[in-house]
Amino acid sequence: MLELDYFLAHPDKSWPILREIFYDHFGKAKPNRAHEVLAAWEARGLLKCLITQNIDNLHWEAGIPGIPASSCLRSDENPFNRC
């Protein structure tokens, strides 16, 4: 159901599954211990660069927004773009 060809042929059957996985599940996600440690390192000036997909914004929710935009690479974009 998550294959592109199936989705294109049967979007009415695919959307409920996608909604459950990506909206219902990820929408309830909270920062975990790894996010908290990265935030603590950033607060102490120990984190110089963060490479992340950050599709869920959990890094920022954990308190990492202080990372300068010039030091953060997002892998879901052009690798030469900065956050």
C-alpha cells in the first residue's frame, strides 16, 4: 500500500494508511533522550554542527534552536543549503 504505483492506482485506500503512519503517529512524537542530550551539548557550546532530516521538528522542541543556521545541514534538502 505504500508503494508509489499502488498509491497512484488506489489513493483512496492508501491515504488512510499514510494518515495513520505519518500524521497520527508522528504527530504524537516527543523529543527523546538523544534530543535532550544534543540540546544540552548545544547549550554548553559543545555542538558545532547538526546534520538532520528533522522532519518532525523534535530537535527544536528539545531546545536546540540556538544552533546557528550556518552550522545546520538538513539532509531532506539540497546538501548545499543550510537550515
